[in-house]
Amino acid sequence: MNWKSIAGRRIAVAGDLMLDEHVHGTASRLSPEAPVPVVQVTSRTLHPGGAANVAMNIAALSGQVELAGVTGQDEAAELLRKSLPEAVGTAAILPLATRCTSRKTRVLADGYHHIVRFDEEVREALDAEGQRQLWDRLGPIIANCNTLVLSDYAKGVLTAELCALAIGRARELGVPVVVDPKDSDFTKYRGATVITPNLKEAATAAAQLGQASNDPEAIGAALLAAYGTPLVMTLGAKGMLVFSGAVATEPVHIPARARRVYDVTGAGDTVVAVLAMALAAGFSLAEAAAMSTEAAGRVVQMPGTATVTLEELLSGR
């Protein structure tokens, strides 16, 4: 794979920004107050999550990235900005006093034994004024990118109106659009270059169309027929199916590349990041999907929310 060719590509990432916090400790006894473990905290780590993790993946792959989204005006927003590298542009991030920054706190004991997760977030749709302000920041960066990523974690930022504006602007400019969906109605992603659901997300979307099935090929065919947008459906350990856009064309199966699965956290963000950069470099959808499978196969061998660097891919490590 010609990994060098994806370096330096300019990618715009818009979507739901999060701060991932991991609280590490040891658990050797139960609480006398309730039958729950007592975790003796030893360390805390912070990592950008959601759309911000897609941006981190692009930066690790030597891409240039502009990040657009919404935070609150709170401590989590400040910590999120500080955790982003200089390679991630933040001018299109909109701070709003009316919302809080999405923050996911995971408590892990004795290595990576998951005890509990706390979510602090707002899920309501961004109001009209917030959408206008965000579009004023997002619109200009689309014109200066090679690919646009819409990273939708269903936290209310990527409304149908904003998706329509962004996809419409990108199509006018000939910019590919990669969508990571959480909304089960793919109507708002219509016109994108590719949608990247996992099997569960795809099955839920197909069920809304009256196609209740466990067969990935039948699910993908139903979504393709309904929305007319190519799909890269991730199947976990079974790899991916690529539906190129022609309904009568058989999907391309790409086997998984992981030799040992340690943690799947963030693997979908890696897939989206590599797809975006490979499409920007002129690779076909099937070629881009194969590259994203290789990169994701490395990420799932690492604990926590991880990224793979361009140097690691070039060296074959």
C-alpha cells in the first residue's frame, strides 16, 4: 500500500466533540456501603474523543486537519483544547454557554477491567442560532479541504439542516464526504460520497425501511437501494463490506487484518480517518477501505483510545 501518498492531505472534520477520561486504579475489596468495588485511584488520562478522535487519527497519519464542532464554556472544553496537538486546527470550534462539553469518564481497575462509565452531555439538537454560528465557521474550511468528514455521535450537533448545507457545499466544490453515522435515518446523509456504519447501525437503519435481516449483504443492498449512497460496512472481526453504489454490483468483502484484538475503542474513528485521507489521495473506495482495515487492525491491538502513525504503517510494525 502506498501510504506515503496520503500524507499532507487537508481534511475538515465536523461533528460531536468529546473528552474521554480514563481513571485508573486498583480494586482489592468491596465497599461496606454497597456490593461494589472500591477503586484506589492511581492515575488519570485524558484523550480527545468523538469527532476530535477522528482529527487525532488524521494528525497521526501526517494529515492537516481542521476541526469543527461545539463545546460548552467549561473546564472540559479547556481540557479538550489542551489535549489536541498543534496539527489540529481549532478555529471552527464553537463554544456555547448553553451547552456542556461531552465528557465520558471510564473507571478502570487492575489494568483495563472496566468498572463503570459516566457520561456528561447534552443530546438536544443545536438550536437555529447555534447552527448558524457553527455553519459560519464550518462553511469556509470546506472550501480549503480535500475531504470532509461528518462524525455524527448523535449528540445534536449534526442536524439535518447542517448536514444538508455541508454536503451540498462539498458537492459543489467536488470535495468527497465521508459520514460516520449514528442516526438510524440515513436521509440526512444523502449525497455523501460514502457512509460507514457498523453492522448494528446498518441493521437498525435497514429495519426502519422494513428490511429486518441479519444478513449484512441484504442489509447493505436495502440501504443502497433506499439512499443511493455507497457504503463501507464494518463487521468487526469479519472485516468490511464495500457497496460501491451500483445496486446490481456485488459488494466487495475485505477481511479483517488484526492478529490480536485488545480493545476496539476508537477503531471506527481510525477507519473514517484513513478513508478520508485515501479518498483525498485519489484511491478508489475499495482501495481506501482496504487501507482503513489495515490501520484499524493495528489500533485494536492497543489498549484504550489509540491511534496509528504513518511511520508505523510505513515500517510494517
